[in-house]
Amino acid sequence: MSIPRVKTRCFAIALAPIVIFWMHDVISGQLFSKDLNVPVEILQDGRHWMESAGRFRFLSATWFFAALTVLAVALVIRDLAAPMARATRAAATLTMGVILMLALTATVKQHADPDGPRIYHRLGEDVFETALSYGNLPGCNQPEDRWFLGQCGENPVLSLFNRVMDIINGLAGLGVGALIVGMILCLQTQETRNAEEEAALLAQNLTRMRRQLYLSSLILTFGMFFATSWMYWPLPLVTGAERDAYGALILASALFTGTYFCLLILSFYIPVALVLDARVRALTRSTDLGSDADPDEWAAARGLKGGTSDLLRTGFAVTAPILAAFAGGISPISL
């Protein structure tokens, strides 16, 4: 058999998640208030130690999400290290690079304009910064002191948040790029001698596609855990009278983020699933199975079971629970 390759035009599938990313950026920048001016009076006095509850959740979510993105990158590096056509490897590497650059756009803008809007401003700049100012970092006694990620600043915990968010933006770009490229590599082809070899290759591609989908779902779930961890950071400090109102704002923001994540995953899974399904049907039609053979049974016996509806159902099944949880107001991963 020849060296595996993916047709270069298949990497155009990456344009779909890029469009989703662009639409999310437009909606966030033009349709959301950059600062809701939530009054700091909703924060409780005398319970400053409750800031640590949000920090523990944020750092644990960061650790887990970072580990998952590294796993996704490691798996795609393993795939790229396998025998593969040079053009395919180059296209895959370029695609990952483009996705990473797009993910780092927000970080570059914020470093170019330190006083510009931050992601937490849509939940109330003053509330968020005041809540985080109640905490401290070991070794940060003066604003000019330094810790391992940089200068402490006037609000050391807020500096921690901003630096970690910059790191996660980069890791998320690598992780999403790896997921997209890993999914597209499921479309690899080889010159085969007969229908059995082609069916075996298609079955292998379908298995890899499901692996990528489940990994994407896992990263989606803990990506939402990470997103809600920073959104809910100030909530333990909010007074009981305002807790429900501010919680509703956070929940709505989390629902928007979850919608974006789900659409992002479906945007690169569905095209690959449809292409593979079309190849299975084309193989079944072109293979001489004899008058008594059932094409569906022949395909199922070779691991090619399922059609378009099953593939779509699987994709929505792994993303819908996230949206259902937030749309229904139930968020066990964030409480």
C-alpha cells in the first residue's frame, strides 16, 4: 500500500471553525457591553477569605484543562510522526499554526493595549477586580515584587488571573488546532488493491474519527469547567440578596460560551463525518457483492455500520448535555 495522504483541499474544513471563531469575536465585541457597571456594593464585607474558594476552583480547572490540551497535541504529533505524504504533513502543520495565531490574537491585543477591555469586564469590571483584590499571593508584599509569572502589580490575584488566561489562550489554540487537524487526518487515503483493503482503511478512519470526537467532547466539558471557574470566582462574596441576580448573569454568560464551544466542535466534526459516510456509501455501491448479499450487512461486518443520521446523532449527543445543563439552569460542574 502507498503512503497515507489527505487531499490538500480537505484542510479547507478548518475554515468552518475559523468562521465560528470570527463570529464569536464579532458578537463579543459588538453586541455585548464592555462593562456592565455592576455595583461593588453587592459584595459582602468581612468575608474576604471566601475569595480563596474561587481561586481553588480556577486553579484546579486550569490544571486539568491544560493537561487535556497537552494530551490532544501529543496525539496529533504522534499521528504526524507516522508515515505520511509530505504535503499532508505540511498542510497539517500550517493549519495548526494558523489556529494558534488566531487564538493568540486576543492576548496580543491586550498586551498592546493594557487598558483595553478584558474578558471579565462583561461580568462587571469593578466587582471582579474588587473581589480578587481581597486575596494575596505569597511573596507579593509590594506592587513591584515579582513571582514566577511576572510582576505582582497593585492587585496580585488579578495579575495571576490575567497571566493564567494568557497561557490558557495559547494552550487552547494548540489544543483546538490539534483537534481540528486530528479530525481532518481521519480523511486519509491510500492506493488499495481491493475493496477489502479499502473497507479496512475506512473502518480505521471511522474509529479515529470517533476517538477525536470523544476527545473533543472531553476537552469541551473541562473547557466549560475552566470557563465557569473564573466566571463564578466572585460569587461566594456576593450578598445573599444579590446572589441570584448576579448568578443569573454568570449563567447566561456561561451558556453563550458553551454554545460557542459546541458549535466549534461540530463545525469540524460534521464535515469529516459526512465525507467518510459518502466514501462508505460509494464503496458499497461500487463493490460487486453478488445478488444475494446485503450491502448493509457487508458494511456492518467490516466496521462500516451507521449512516449520516447516526453520525450526526453521535455528534449532537456529545455536545448537547453541556448546553442543556446551562439552558436549564443546572450547572453541577461550576458549583
